[in-house]
Amino acid sequence: MVYRNNTLEFRPTYEELKQRYYKEISIFITIPLKFNGVSDRSDSSIYKLMPDQNAAHLGTVYVKAEELFTKLQGLTREYLTWTALGNIDLASFIEQNFTSVQDWDDNF
């Protein structure tokens, strides 16, 4: 997350993060399709069936992914208050509000 143009942004962007994440899930799911096995037999059909046999469980994977990205969006709201000083002209704020040495000591 970066603070830029008076807003919090993701770097890489939120959409790019989601795209990469789902691409990695897809790569992981298709690993059995590329696996030949350890025997000399050329019949590796059991590995080809694995993604199809577990398709019912993939819904949970995608639901959890969306929960994860919802939490990520929540981080933006959580850290937004930390950016308050970036939204004001700090020099003029200090000139107006820091009138004594005690003000500087209190806010250091």
C-alpha cells in the first residue's frame, strides 16, 4: 500500500493483485494435469481426473479468496486515518497552531 495523490493505493493495483492471485490458483489446480506419475505405464489418467473430481471444493477456494480481498480492502479504510497529515498544508497548520515552545514539546 502506498500513499499517493492524497489517497491510499495498492502497488501493484488491487485489480492486478486479484488477477495474479487467481492466475496462481489456476496454475495450482492444473498441476495434476502435467504430472506423469512415477511408473513406466503411460496411463496417468488418474491425475487427469483430479481437478474434475475436486471441482465441488473449488467454490470454497474462490469464496475464501474473495474474503481475503475484502480484508485487503478493509486495510485501506483502517490506514486512511494515518494519512490525515498528508491532506493538509502542514506548514500553515503549524504556523497557526504552534504558538509556544510548549506546543512543540507536546506534539513532538
